[in-house]
Amino acid sequence: MKATIDLLRAQHDDIARAVDDLLMLFDKSYVEAAPRLGPARTRIAQVITKHLKTEDDVLLTPLRERRLMASIPGCEAIVVETRDLRLAYSEHIGVWTARMIEERWQDYVIVTRQLNRRLMALCDRKMKSFYPVVLRHILFDPVAIQPRST
């Protein structure tokens, strides 16, 4: 359990660093920030994608396979919020093209800060109250311990 929590925590730290790198660009003018903006956005997308795959592999797939999701209070809400935030990020990337960002830099900064606050709040909530509960359910599921009949 500790190794899994440590992996998830390390990935959350990667997400936080990627978000911080983007947020530091917001203190600059568009002209100053533009050369580093694309790579910063790409990095956030990469670390989030990697993390969501890990989360699915080590937590959600075992929960689904063992039909344990309904037994965890708030699990469905977290899954829905994660999905909604993922969709919001996809929409955000589609709306905020390079041209749109250049034309409306200050609006982009405001909207992106709000979106990243949502992301970091969700990461924090998952780390504190979701992952530990999920891992306990997976590790202590009596069905998982029983040998399968052939």
C-alpha cells in the first residue's frame, strides 16, 4: 500500500510542479511567456495522462473488477469529478488556441488559474481521503484473497 501511495503522491507532485511552471509564466507578458507556454501546457497534459493511467491501473480497475466501487463512500463522486475535470481540460485546450491566448492573454490567465485550482484541489482530496480508503478496500477484500475455482 505504501509503495502505491508513494507512486500516486510522486505523480501528484509532478502535476503540481508542471502547474507551477505554467503559473509562473502568468506573471509575465504574453510576449515573454509565449516561447515557454506550449511546452508548459504539453507537460501538464503528459503528467496528467500518465497519472490517470496509473490511477486506473492500480485503483479503479481493481475496484471495478471486484465490484467494490459502490462500497466506498464518495467513490462515484470522485470518479465523476475526475471525468468532468478531464473533459474541462480537453475543452480548455480546444478553446484556448495559440491565437486566442495571444489575443486574450489576461482572460486566459484567469480561466487557467481557476481550472488549475480545481485540479490541485481534486489531487489534494484524492490523496487525503480517497486513495487510502480505496487501497484498504482493495487490499482487504476477502474475495481477492480467496483462490479462484477453475
